[in-house]
Amino acid sequence: MDFTVLTIFPEMFDPFWQHGIIGKAVAKGQLGVSVINIRDFANDKHQVTDDRPYGGGSGMVMKPEPLAEAIRSARQRLPKSRTVLLTPQGRTLDQEQAQALAGYEGLILVCGRYEGVDERINQSLIDEEISIGDYVLMGGELAAMVLMEAVARLIPGVLGNENSAALDSFTENLLEHPHFTRPSVFEGEAVPEVLRSGNHKAIDQWRLEMSLIRTFLKRPDLLKAKRLSRQDIDILKKWCKDIENIIAAQSSSDSDSLSSSG
Ligand code: 4GX
């Protein structure tokens, strides 16, 4: 995977791809990263990249000529890549889209500042508009970094464990189970006994139950979209049964609570 970022703030990306897993992937040659300063393609002596909007109003608009030249230059180097504009007008990034983006040989990420880019750039040179969420940033740079993190970890070999990204529960519309590390007791709270039992079948079962209950409580929308396995269904049915049993025990021992509700 090759990332090329187009921005007027190229220095913002140095720390991003020098550190952590991204930095390691770059050093190992699994990721190619480069940044193009849009200002280098400005044709006047003051290297201006913005101008006042036609029709008036506040704010500035990114001029089309430097941006067009910068995009063409990036495409020349990576003809098979996809050109993405980070903008609140785009489709909101999700895991499925990150997966699809990871399939390209290269991504050219265009970071707008000010009020945005001249609309004619959008029409002629952008393949896809992507938003990272419904809030307003000051520029596309952080959005591009978010996108690159989501995509980079899906590239084979970037994460240490070859399949840890594929096994992400999010890919399967499930939230992660809780995680614990040492010490076994922290500020009076002990690690669940099952995780220290060494019984891997029981641990897997517990983790799946925790993932399912978390998803049900925190993100029912995900659970609704999930394709449930036989094992998932068995766990959910067991909860239904457990709850029914609790209710049944109540109504037989306490007839008041039944009559007051009816
Ligand atoms: N997810 N912004 C981009 C300037 C801009 C506006 C329109 C191109 C077209 C954002 C987001 C985001 C603020 C980045 C406006 N550039 N980007 N910028 N949310 O809010 O991606």
C-alpha cells in the first residue's frame, strides 16, 4: 500500500509515520508514504493556494490550479491509485469501507483547508469523498491520518500477527470482550476466575458471551446487522431462558406484582 498525502501542512505527517506500527511498516517497506506540499504547485511568486469565494461571503477557498497539478503529479507516480478527498460531505468511514480501500495499490489523500476546495476539482479529479464523522475539523489532515490508521492495519504483515486484523470482532459486527493483564487484583478488583483457569474452551465461551452482551447493551444496531452463528444464537437463547426463569420465579412467589401491573 502506498499513501500519498496532498496538504499545505506536510510537517504534520512526519511524526505520524515515524512512530509506532505505521513507522515500523514504513521501515520494513510494507507501507510507502509520501507527502506533496500543494504550495509547491502554486504558480505565483507568493505561492498562494487560496482565494476569495465567488459570490462573496467569509472564508477562503482552495484555488483549483495548484491542487489539480498536485493531484496529477501524484497520479503520475501511482497511476493505479484511488484519489480521496476528506470532507464532511463524504460517506462516513466504516470498517467495510476501510477494507475496500485497503485493496487499492495506492491512496492519494487530498486534505482541504479553509471552506474547502474549488468545486471543479471535486468534479474532475476526485474518485471518492470520505468523512470521518459528523463534526467539523479545521482541515482534512487529521481525517487523512485516521483513514490511514484504519487502512494500514488491514495490510497483510503490518500488524505483527498476520490475522489479528481479520479476527477483529468489529469485522463481524461485534464489540471486543473485556481485556485484563497483571496484577490479578488491582485496587480490590480481581480478574475474572475463568481467565486464570487455563481452560481455553471455557475462556473462548466466556469471551464470546461478553462480546455478545456488550454489543447488545452498547451497540444493538451492530447486533441487529450481525449474521449470528449457531453458537451466538445458543448464548442469546440461554439468556432469554435465564430471564424467563427469574420472572417465573417472581410471579409464583409474589402474586401482588402480577395483579398490580395488570
Ligand atoms: N471528515 N473537515 C476538510 C475543508 C474542506 C471542506 C470541503 C474539502 C471540502 C472532515 C470530516 C472535516 C473540515 C476537513 C473541512 N475540504 N474531513 N475541511 N469531518 O470536518 O473529513
